[in-house]
Amino acid sequence: MRISAVETSVVALPFDMGGPHPLFAGQRWDHLEILLVKVETEDGLTGWGEAFGHAAIPSTKAAIDTIIAPLVLGADAGDINALTQKVLHGTHLLGRNGAFVYGFSGIEIALWDILGKRAGMPIWRLLGGARRPELPAYASLLSYGGDVGLVAKNCAAARARGYRHLKLHEVTREAVLAARKAAPDARVMMDVNCAWSPHTARDMAINLADDGLFWLEEPVWPPEDVAGLASVRDIGIPIAAGENVAGLFGFKALIEAGAIDIAQPSVIKLGGIGEMRKIINLCAAHAIEVTPHCPYFGPGFLASLHITAALIERPLVEVLWLDMEANPFDPFVRVKDGKVTVPDKPGLGCDPDPAILQRYAKGETTRIALEAGR
């Protein structure tokens, strides 16, 4: 059945992170924004997707509205592989890791939602998985700017809510030690968001080597310096990376360089569910664990639940440590006793609450529809 319309919209959800709101790409981050992509077919089915994201939303939305949506209108909604090739090849001169790939990721997820609804099956079943009612989650704390008191306070609070794994977005050993003291029976990870040159990263890894980190995430700038990342891995702390990688061959380069222990592909950044499946299979062939990057609260998060439930042997789901005022995809974006529930209805298993979409809408909704008779 043909794609008849593509619609983009944004919701902005106020949140509390247990400390001052940080800057993100130079902007104060006090609302969680979700770029929603709705795809409709001629027979009336609707699928929902999410495209990355955050401060990049205006560029990603423009890429969908002006170029990607017109490319997919009239195409067979069920032929996801052909559409992936058509769109990503057709836009590759515009960037292999940016707005056009982000934008198609949202459409691709929506097409899987439609595929599951048409088949009457959840996406985890379409991917060949068995029923897994819930998955363990880890609390991904936002940055407290080196305030170890806030680090300790929020780690203790997260552990009290049942999280057994805690990830810091800090850059000091003091923060790691504060987390371990506040939650002594939890595993601690540290994500420094590509903060260091390779030689500084090696020095930091040596300082952290005896602190029991579950993993050290993206220690090297720039993230494509796979040799520099591999040199940090030689220190002995497990290295996690991948949220900034462009698709399958980006992960191939990381693996061939011996740079990672844990791969972190992000479904709304690299082309969608089909590309995630390829990456997970590649990692399995090289004994690399996969823990998807999914600090989202929309269809991208739901898609990550389905992928993780179906394809990952030792699941661990990333959940941002914050409290939202509301979310259109409740209850599946909520955590209970350190675990998340996997939807079991067809497709993604949860359409958004229209009242919440309307209440928290930001900016204009754009709808690109197939012309009559086309």
C-alpha cells in the first residue's frame, strides 16, 4: 500500500533533572523536545516515528519537509529496504551522518510501525524475537557540571528507584567516587561525550583504572579517531561508543580497529530499525556487546525497546534520569523498579495521546500529502 502523507511536529516537555538545567549546543535545556514523524498510507494506516533531535530539530525537520517526504510519497510502505536505498543514496551528497539520515530514520521507524499494525504483530515479533515483558534499565544522569554533591544525591535517588546501573555525564574521577559511595552496590559508567584528546584520555583511563567502571563512553575527540580510541581501550577499562557513527560501516571501522567493547548504535540517528539489525548482527559476529543509545522518550525509545527485546542477549536500556511533566507515550517511557515494559500490541505498541500532543506542541505541524491522481 502506498504512502499517502508524511507529517512532522514537535512536542516540548518540561522536566526536572535533580539539578540546574545545563546548556545543550549553547541553548538552555529545560524542555525535552521530540520530533515526531507520522506516516499515513492510502488504506488509512498510520505509523509513528522519531527523528533526531534536540538542538538539531529545526534542520532535521526541514530536511524531512523539503526533501525526504517528497521522495517517499507514493512509494510502497511495505518495501522498507527499497526506500532505505532510494532515500539514503539519493541524499548521500548532502551528508551521510546528519539531518537527512536523521530524518529518514524517523520515517523508517514509522514504516515498521505500519508493518507491524498491518501484520497484527509487535515489532519485536517481526524481528524474530520472543516475548520479553520487561527489560532492565540504567539511569543516564545528565551533567551536573562537576557538582559531586548533586552527583551523589541523584545516584542515591536512582538506586532507591531500583536502578542497578548508573551512568554519569561528568569528566572527573571525583564524580565517579561520589557515585560509588552514594550507591555502593550499583555499577557505574561514565560518558564524557568525546571530551579528551587521545593522550589525555589515556591519562584519565589510567587514573580511573582501579575504580571499577562498567564502561568508559566516548573518551576521545574526535569520535571518528578509531586508532586513538583503541589506544585508550588498551588501558583495560571497557570502552563504549557508537552514537555518532554513520551506519554499518562506521561500526565496522570501530571493530576492525579494536576500539570498542560495547557498541551503542542509535536508531533515530543512523537510518532506523533495519540498519540497527545489520549492526547488531555485525557485532554478534565479532563478540561485541550492543547496548543501544536511546536517551529518548518517543517512538525512538519504543523502537529501541523492541530491538533490544528481540535481538540483544544481555539487554540494558538507557533511560534519561529526569522527571517529565507529561509524555504522550505513557506508560512505556516510564521505569518501575529499574525496569521498562516492552509493548506487546501491534507495531510500536503505543500511539501518542493526542491531548498531550496538542498541549505541548511547539511550532507548526507540516503535512506533505500525495496529490490526487498521482
